[in-house]
Amino acid sequence: MTMYKAFEEIKTAITEGSTSCEALVKGYLARIEEKKHLNVWNEVYTEEALQKAKEVDAKIAKGNAGRLAGMVVGLKDVIAYKDHGLQASSNMLDGYVSPFSATATDRLLAEDAIIIGRQSCDEFAMGSSNENSAFGVVKNNIDETRVPGGSSGASAVAVSDDHCLVSLGSDTGGSVRQPAAFTGTVGLKPTYSRISRWGLIAYASSFDTIGVIANNVTDASLVLEIIAGQDENDATVSQKPVPAYSKTVENKPKEKLKVAYFKETVESEHLNKEISKNTFDKIEALRAEGHEVEGIEFPLLDYLLPTYYILTTAEASTNLERFDGVRYGHRTKENVDLEGLYKKSRSEGFGTEVKRRIMLGTFVLSASYYDAYFSKAQKVRRMIKESTEKILSEYDFILMPTTSTPSFEIGKYGENNLLELYLGDLYTVHASLAGLPAISIPNGEDKDGLTIGLQIMANRFEEEKMLSFSQYVSQL
């Protein structure tokens, strides 16, 4: 099978008769089977995907197919699909079948996308390496000794390794962008509230965002255009109209732009030297095009990670209370009283990292520490948001590396050096704290062939501008 890297190529091939939706799905299924050892998929919808492909082929023949006819999509195992398994890669939800679909899922299906399966992730989307899944470690297709990033690592590998054309992931603090950087794909996190969260298993509700992983900015733009917008099921979703991202993504800047980068990040001695070089190469390319690129300082940088982890663990502690062994999910088989049922079910069902974050969150929400940690972190988050928006009122974009290092070895960070693993989120949590759109695009490779990502951040609801700029930058 020809491995297509762009939806436009697929549509052309279908029009010319050189492929069909059924042939595409068969090719992807063969690839998934061939690369089974990467451990990407928690469940593959083999027969269903083939049947859907035949139906879409019939629609194409009649000339009434949707805009995504021919696009094969994978869903991260935190996004609901009616009458299909949904378990956030956790034993806590073993056997759970969703009674409804996420709004994003329904909108894909309405445009004749074909969903081929659900992909592994760090349990309950908590992690940066895809090593925390109850289904086992996911391997990076570029170097199988290394992680694919997290928590949407499997979703990124699926796109990078041609298991599907596009994946829907979730991004709480970088979980779409960091895996994109580690796999040479495009990872898009829109403005918080741009996409409905209905049907997304909650980790930290004021941060969680459904995101898109694709091979290129154009495909990510089209998918965003289709799944974004108001939804009566989600009171937090934006009512703003959705621009035609796919129509404007190829537009080049008509005027010279002002772009900022943070000196503390791009010029840091802790940044991998090859990532630093590739980032500065892109900065110089923009300057050569006549754009103004300035290094500025961001004094709140040291507060990004503490603020992020205090707030997200607090929200996780609250959100995950619902998994108690009574209503649904794992229930202990031991004969215990009600309190024992809660304790044993949760202890058995949740993995180590999830339990760690629940306990941290419960601690910062406790009466003795609420004001010292949670309230203070909320105030700092507001400061970060306002400071960042002020910068973006003076500059068009903020540019930085997506990660400080390329993909690291599986098992590198054990229980004794988790802090170093958490520090890897420094470049991505900023946009999440501020609720701003951000995208990671490929920016070359290091000497070992490991991929490098470049992150672009824009102001609220400026996805249209950000996507066209990202497309432009990716071609420099």
C-alpha cells in the first residue's frame, strides 16, 4: 500500500481510482498488525472500519460524501465513542463501554471520517512518556528503545508510523505537542474552550483540551475546523464562530511580523545543543525574510511548573473521585465494608502515577494547605495569563522549542528522578496555564535521527493566524 502523508493526496488518489477507502483501511490494518510490537493500540475496530469504508466508498460514488471521506482516524483512549470501550488505559475502567460519543467524535463521523481504533496513553492522561499505561509501554517508531512522549504518545506514533492519517489526542500540559516533537509530527492544541470537552475523560478540567496530531499543518487545520465550535452539551465551550482554517492555512504573511522568544528558554545552558541550533536557525530564517524576532525576558518562568502541577493535581483529585468502585469501573473482590470498598477498589484500579497525583492534589486542597498552595497557584496562574497576553498584544507570536531534549530512553526516569521528568514539561505548560493556542511543528533532527519540534504560541482564538504562520515557517 502507498503510505499517504497528506489528506489531499488521498483525495486525489480516490478521485483517480488508484485507491479506495476500503483499500486504505486494509493497508492501515496490515501496518498496525506489522507494527504490533510498538504497542500503540488498545483496541482495533477491524470489521467495523472495513464496513464503514465500504459505506463511504458508496457515498463517494454517488457524490454525497462528507468532507473527511477517505480520512482514517485514531482516538486516544480518553475520547468517547458510543458502544465502544473507553478506559483511559487504566485497570480502573476495565470493561467499560461508553454509552455516548464525544462531540468531536460525532463531528468526525458526520463528515465520513473512518475511526480505526483507540490508542494507548499514559493512564488517565497523566504522564510525559507513555510508560504509565496499564497496557504496557509504547515504543517510539523512530527509535524503539525510546519513548514517544506522553500522554498522547501512541496517538503520535500512529500518525508518524502510518497506522492512520490523523489522531485525536488530549492536551492538558503538552500531551499533544510533546509527542509530536518526539515523533516528527504536527501537534495542535487550540485555545481552551475552542473544542467541546463533552466525551473527554477529565484529568484537569480547566486545562484539558482535545488536540489534533497530523503529518502536516493543513490536515490539522481541516480537522480543527470540523470539530471546533459551540456545543449544547458543554457549558464551557466558546460560542465564537469557527473560521475556515483550511481555506486560509496556505496564506503567507502579507506584512512583516513581530515574533518574540524567551531568552531564558532558547538561550538556556540546559537546552539540548542541537535543539538550540535548530531553533536559532529558524529564527535567523525568519529574520532573513524581514520579520522582527526579539529575545525577551519572562520573569514568571520559574513559576510555570509549580503552578501547573499544583492546579492540575488538585483538579485530578476532585475529578477522579467518581471512580470509587460503586457506580462503574473496577471493584475489589475482597469482602470489605463500604470504606474498605472505596480504598481497595481505588488502590487496585489506579496505577502508581495516578495515585501519586491524586494524593498530591488532595494534599494541596486540604484545609491546612489550601491557601498556601491552591489559592496562591490560582493567583499566579492569573498573573501568567495576563503577562503572556500583554506580550502577545505587542508581538504576533511567541516562538520556542517544544521540548528541551529529544526523545529519551525507555526507563530512564525511575521513581527516584521523577522531578527531572516533570521538568521536561517546562516549554509546553505555559500555553496550557494561559489557555492559549499552541502548535508543535517538525524542526529537523539531531545527529541520531531523533526529531526536534518547534513550538509557536498565539493569542486567544488566533488559531487561523497561528496555523498559516506555522505553515509558512515549516517551509522556510
